[in-house]
Amino acid sequence: MTLDELKLAWENDCNIDSGNLEKSASISPNLHAKYLNELITYKLKLTKVQSDMVSYRAKRAKYYRGEMTREDLAAENWEQWHLRTLKSEVDGLIDADADYQTLAKREALCKITIYFLESVLGEIRSRSFHVKNIIEFMKFRAGA
């Protein structure tokens, strides 16, 4: 699921039906499993993206330092780097690289989605307290 799909799903799943508190309390384990599976998926995606970023940085550093062989360049479909580059400039060149920025955006999206899912799971963990508070408020309103 994408972040937008997850947000829409949570909009529907977060509702506590005060007319059917038993059902609202009993679906908590199902909701937990659903969002925990998504969290695991996104943590795995984040690990993959971060691994890709490290690998890409290493390849691009070799490229900008002029250390790649013709075979390596052909495999990546890159042209030979003809400019003289100082070691201190390599990180800036990599950070400005469009492909690296795409990877960085994917990493940021994974991190944001993980934050969202962790927040959802925290809310699901406290769902029983919300149900209990609704019951207590209903008792209070009824004069008990």
C-alpha cells in the first residue's frame, strides 16, 4: 500500500463505534496485524533503499574519481568523466546527482511511512483505553 492508501485505510479503521464497543475492542488485534505487516514491509523497503544508496554512492565516487574501467562504465551506461575532481568535491557531486536524489526521495518516503505506521500502531495499542473511557463517560452521563 502507498502512504496515501494507508492514510485512507486508517481514516476508516480508526473509528470507534460507540454503539458497538465490543466490536471496536475486538478488532484491535486484526488492525494491529494489518498495520504491523505494512510496517515490516516498509522497514524492509527502507533497508533495500539504503543499501542501494550505499552501493550507488560507491559506484559514483569511483566514477567521479576516474577509477572506473570501460567495462564498468558500459555496464552502467555512463560516459567517461573527463573533469578533474578533488576528493572533497565528490560527495557534493553525488548529492546533486539526479539518480541519487531519486533514491534519497524514496528513502525519505519510506521513513515518513514508517513514522506514520508506528504512530498508528501506538494508537491501536491504546485503543482499549479509549473504549474504556467511552464506557466510563456513558456511565457518567447515565448517572451511575
